[in-house]
Amino acid sequence: MKSILIILLFSTSHTGFSQIFDNDSMSTALNQLVSCKVDYEKLKRDAELDPERYSKSRDSLYAVYVAQCNKIKSKPDQYLKYIDWALQRTELSDEHIFYNYVDMTEQFDANKYLISKRKLYLAIKYILLVKNEDVLPEYL
């Protein structure tokens, strides 16, 4: 779990310091949304292996994940405006983050788990703000 958190912190801090505009609260909220999703998926997998130990943690992380989705959905006009503005930046296609939980102890294909911020923002815009779904899909 420590290694996952370190990787997530490294990947988000790298993109956070590389762009001036990523320091704003909306970008942070969108990044936190994906972090909550990935953390929940990890505990969901762990709870399947050991329900007695991880079920409560999984449920509490799911509540945090849903709360982050609701935070974004509570201000649809602001987030739609921000996402539309961010999608005009060409460098957004070059920035990638983990969209799914990755078991770092096994060999994996990074292309299967990484998503560009451009595609992520498009997915958030369509799934949460247009279709008004409760959470993001596990896979895109």
C-alpha cells in the first residue's frame, strides 16, 4: 500500500509542479477524484481476498469517492467551464495518470492503466456532468 501511495503522490506531484494552472482547486479536485477511485479499487480487491479485514475500509473509501464525485457534480457549470478551458491546452494530451489500480508486484502494461488528462477530463465531463452518473466506470 505504501508503494501505491508513493507512486500516486509522485505521479500527481510531477504533473502538479509541471504546469502553472494545475495548482488551482478544480484541477486538484479532478486529480483527487481519480486518486479516490484508484484507492477504492485497491481496497475493493483486498476486501474480496480478506473481507473481515478490509470491508470497513473499502466502504469508507467508497463513501469518500462518492463524496468527491458529488463535490464535482454540485458545481456543474464551473467544472464544465474549467474542463472546456483545460481541453484547449495541447499539453493536456501529454500528461498521463493512473486511472485504474495497478498491482505493482506483478508485471503490467502501463498503457492499460494510464489515461491522458485530456481523455480523463472528457470522461468526467460526459459521465459525471452530462449523464449525471454516480461514479466513474471502472474501465474506459
